[in-house]
Amino acid sequence: MVAFLRFLFTLSTFRSFAYAFAASDIQMPPRPPSIVLTIAGSDSGGGAGIQADLKAIHTISEGKCHGCSAITCLTAQNSCGVTSVHSPPVEFLRSQLLSIEEDLYPTAVKIGMLGTKELADEVGSFLRKLKENGEKRAPFVVVDPVMITTSGHKLVDDSAKDAMIEKVFPYADLVTPNKFEAEELLGKTLCTPQDVEDGARAILAMGPRAVVIKGGHSLLEGNNEVVESEETNASVGYAQDYLLLSEESSAEGKPVKDKARLCDGSRGVWIRNDRYDSAHTHGTGCTLSSAIASAWAMGQRERDAVGSSKGGENVGALCAMRLVDACCVAKAYVNAGIARGVQLGKGPGPVVHTGFPNSYKNFPTIELSASSTSMASFPAMQSYHSAKSPSSSAPALGRILPIVDTVEWIEQLCSTPGIEDIQLRFKDTTDYETILDRIKRSSALCQSAGVRLWINDYWKAAIEAGGCFGIHLGQEDLASCVDAGGLDLIRDAGLAFGVSTHSYSELCAALGVRPSYISLGPVFSTQSKDVKFDPQGLETVRQWRSLIPPEIPLIAIGGIGNADVAKVVRGAGAECSAVIGAVTKADDVKKAVEALNAAME
């Protein structure tokens, strides 16, 4: 038997060599994919477990991740249910894990069903070794504590649950319980959004660096004692996940360490999608956790390559793929899969595995409150191009948005043909009275010329000055504005509202406040300000345009120094280019504006 196995190995090696020789002229990818390891059970029906994990790893990453697996248990199941479970010896799980560690060291690890105390102990020992390894970077670990079925049936006993909490949770970067599993961990029922938030804090205290309590089940499910109210009904109409990070975890990759954003997980983040009325949701929990691990690994792959000889693409949004971003992207991926779910057998069908999210229809929002069922939008804008065949009475945003910092520039641009919008920012002062005076003078000039004036950051002064058309805020200023109750004040003043974005979670936060437009940047390298994100590139512009509802204009900003650059940005999908030096450094401002407008046609 041994001789026969050696013969097969020799034969396969020869064939691999022959194939490699024949394909030697084929160009290979510049960088290998990240390794993502799933430690979970097998679903013979193919809808959940490692089968779902591997499909998610390969499809969401579109080749940027490679999935490996270590099987903790074997199930005999189909779409109607589980008929038998077999757990291989712990020694065999140990052998699987060792073989992966020695040759295919993972960037990320997803852990699923650990049906016995012995399995949980073994996986905990493996994670401790990886996390305490001083020679290699510890992998990112996502734990899906599979304990309760969708119908509420308990899958593991208390000893396995206790071992998971004691031995596995301390090494988890994220745990992803559903409502029933969170209640099992906490020993209490979650009846309201506040209960969910409090429960997340209690689970965080069990050792993991972050927790997301999934919203696939509404707060009304499995509990006859819950009284219907606006806050519980919101969980029926929407699938809302609550994500909470430790301060340490939230600080990783944060652009401005001492300023908060709405998407900072240490604040607690409600990530919302419309709920699909579908029974075909088998494997959603496995898929979500694997997709989170894969999305994070994609970001780490990019960060590893930037500035190295591996040819990093230096794409801002991908480099910025941290935990909150990965959760937002993974939720979009799962939501798209639920939307496409179909029945395969006699029971519920599995979630469908699609590619990296590419549609606004499935992309989530970060909400200010889990209890609200609706939020007022800011005054709508439409793009210049949409206005050509108007289906809306909303004002049309200009093709370019010059950003200037003096009243003198406002005056010059107001008399320049083709200027419809101007943004005023303040680089040389933070004195409120000085800023208020400049806004008042600029507003008078713009109103006289019929030009719309947007104020950057200083929303209180813009409201007090009057006469402005809109406010533009970055992510940190957006958070401070929300905390001060400023959004309602801006709406009450009838002002339009634009938001900057640089990452997937920031995009979700921007979508959650229902703005008049969304900007993305820096598209290219820029010296106009200290930017904390890498250049996004044209591919991210294309992606943003697909992830933002078509009725919301997309503005590209950063490094758009002339009409030629503006033209390629327009070709990538941006309806407006925010420009600085392309106008303020032009020899002939009138000709520069004319050329830029023509490029954005």
C-alpha cells in the first residue's frame, strides 16, 4: 500500500512538472494569494460548514485568497436537516492543523463548530501557539460560535461552550454569535437594541477583541415576551448587526488617532441592510464569518505588498480594509447571496456565493440608531448628466467643484463662466469670527452671481451666516457634528450636505446619513493637504459608483490636476471632479474651467 501511494505521488509530481513546463509562457499573478484557514465541520449538503467557508473565501476575494481547511466534525445532512454527526479523533484534528501550519501559514483563521470540549481545547492550544509565535505574524482570528441552529436547537453541551469561552475566545479578534447564540453565551434574552448593545459589552469582557451580534434573527423571534414597539419592529424590517470593538482593536488603522468617526467600532456600530423575505438562508453564519476573515486578509495582503518588491497596488480602500470595513463588505456579500437564494432540495436553499460586492442594492449602511425605521434625507442633488433627461426637480451639481480658501478666489470664480458650485475651506485660521466674516462675504458674492456656496467643516458658522447652499464634512467632523446634534440643525436650515469617504466603512457611514452627494479621495497623490489614506485609483472610483445609489452624485477629489486627468476620472464613473490646483494654479482660469468642464461632459 505504501509503495502504491508513493507511485501516485511520483506520478502526480511528474504531471505537475509537465503541466508547469507546458504553461511556462503563461503570465502568473504578481503576488500569491493570502492563506485563509477554516477550522469547522463538514456539511454533506454543501450549504454550510467548510463547504460554504471555502466557497466564500475564494469568491469574495476573487483569487486574492486561498482557502485551507481542518475538519472538526462530519455531518450527514441535506436541506431538510442533520441525520448524523461524527467527530474524528482529536489527534487527527491536531495533524490537520500541524500540516497547515508547517507549510501554508495562514493570514486569517475562521473557526466554526467545535462540538466537544476536547475539540475546543485543541483549537485553543493551536491558536495560543500562533498568537504567541514570535517569529511569524499572528493570524487574524474570527470565531463563529456555532451552538444553536436557526430553529433554536442546541448543538453543543455546556462543557464545550465553557471550553470555547475559556480556551478560544481570548485569542479571537472577532466572535460572531447570532441572537440565539449570544443569548446562550449571556444566559439572558435579548429583547431590545439596548439589550444587544449591553450583551456585546458583556461578550467583549469574555476575552475577544471584538464581537458582532448578527441580526439575521429579529428581536421578536424565539421570545413570546417581547412587546412590539418601534425599536423591535426595526429589527423585523432590517437585518441589523451590532459590532463592538475594544479600544485597542479600533485604533488599528485609524487615520486620526485622537478623533472619532461614526464607523469606529469602539463606539459601537449598527450595520443595516433591508431584510429579504426568504427561507433560503442556509449557511449565512458560516459564510459571513469566512467572508470577514477573507476581506481582512485581502487588506493585509495589500498592506504587506505596499512599498515592497511584491508590486503592491497601493489602493487606498483595500489597504484600509480593517475589521469594520471587512464586516461591512462581508454583510454586503451575504446579502447579495440571500437575494439570489433558491431551493435546491426539499428544504431551505443555501446562500449563494457571488463575487466581491458590486451593487448598491446590497451594500449596507451604518445607522445612528438601531431603533429608527427611517431617517430624513438631506436636500437631493442630481448630477449634471442626469439633468439632461430630468426625472427629478433636484438641482444639478456642476461638473467641477473648485475648492478655494480665500474670498478673493470666490470673487474671481463667481465671474468665471461655467462655475456652478464652489467650496470654501479654511487653512490659515480657526478663529470663529474670522471664518464667519469670510462666509458672509463669500455668500453675498455667490448669491449675487447665482453660484452655490459649500462650506467645508464649519457648519455652525455656515448656519449662522445664512445664504450658503450646503455643508461638506469629513468623517471626523461628521462624527463630532452628530454628537453635537448638528445634522438636525443643518436639515432645519435647509442646507444640502456632502460627505468625504476613503474606506468601505466610511462609505457605509456616509450612506447612513442620506447625504446630497458623496466624495471619494484621494483618487491620485496630492500635496494639497495631509491625507491619511493611500491613493484610491480609478478602479475604486468605478467600485464606489456601483456601491452608491445612482441618484446620489459621486465627486472625485485628489490629484485631478488638469483636464486630461479629469477625463479619465469621468470615464471611471465620477459625475463631478473637485479641483484645487487645476484652477488656482492655471495661467488662464477661464480656459482651465472650460477645459475641465468639457472633460467632465
